[in-house]
Amino acid sequence: MKIIKNEKLIQRNRQIGQWTSLAALIVLGLGMYISFTRTDLFAYSLAALLIGFTLTQIGMYLGNRYGRSPRPDEKLDAGLKGLQNEFAIYHYTTPASHLLVGPAGIWVLLPYHQRGKVTYHKNRWRMSGGGFLQAYMRLFGQEGLGRPDIELESEISALKKHLAKRMDETQIPPINAMMVFISDDVEIDAADAPIPAMKLKDIKEFFRKKAKEKPIVQMQLEAVKAALTE
């Protein structure tokens, strides 16, 4: 399997996340200091706390994607290691953050590091369990699943537009999507979900079996790879 990734973007965003987190601590500290020492400047204290909270969210978001060790892209690479050379995975080089292209077709991968129980019920994804820290983080919007359907739809739409500019639209194969949970400490109950959700350890075998179904012809595969490297 070939691995193509935008190392410059990864390093840049990791540094932005680190500096943003540091700035958040400084702003939050300033807000707390003002609130305890200058009650007449309450409005400034509140503004500092709100700005600090916003910077914290941004820093944690970037940290989870680009600063975590191992990073999501590194975990996906390890989980898919061993696939034949016809497969290629693209990290942060296409409109989809993580894109697998190969004999199994085109797959947008959405990785999650969360632990606990994942369920899909009544058109909603939910996350529960995972311990006190994860429950605490969910209160601040950092450990929930959000709306993977919307996120994937956006990435697929952008990817289709990207390919349509570089190849015949009639030659663009179907674009699939998958949620990948990179932690072993997760239980998935989503049999009825419109998006497949799998553990990282299971996806390599899934794609090997999918490739045997031959969902994409060689000519389409080569055209897509050529379009992605332009």
C-alpha cells in the first residue's frame, strides 16, 4: 500500500494547536486574575474567559487531529499495512482528510479515537461510557461523535467536485464512506447505520474481501489516482 500525506500541513497545524492551547491558558489566567482583583472590570474578565474557552476548543481540536501520538493517520497506516500495492491512502492531500483508493473502490475514512460504546438509534449517533475523563470531555464537545453523516457528506461532495475538474464525470466511481474507531476499547452497536462503523483491527480484512468483489475496474482506478496526484 502506498502512503501519500501532507507532512507540512500536519506539522503546521500541530504547531498552531500547541500555540493556541498556550494562548488559551494565558487568556484564561488573565480572565481569572481580573475577576478576583478588579471586580469593576467584570466585562473584560468575562470576555477573556469566553475567548480563552474558544481558544481551548480550537487547540484541543487541532491537538486531537495533528498533535496526538500516534496520530489518526499513523494509526490508519498501521491498521491497513499489508494491503497490496494497488491500494493508496491519502492523508490531507485531497478534499477528504483520509482517503483510501484501491481495488476495493474509493473510501473516505473518518477516524475516531473515542472509547466506550457507540450506538446508532433513530438516525442519531451516540457515545457513552469510556470513563470519567471522556464523560467530562463530552461536556465540552470534545469526545462526542458529532454528525458524521454531515461531515462525510461534505467531504464526499468536495471530493466529487475535485475529481470532476480533472476527469470525465461519467468515469467517477461511487465514493463510499466508513467510520473507523482506532481504539480497541470500543463497542459498536450500529448494524442499521447508513454508514459502516468498524474497529481499526477489522478494516484491512474488510477491504481485502471488498476488493474480491471488483467494485472498480482498473481503468477507473488509474484515472482516479492520476486525478488525485495532479
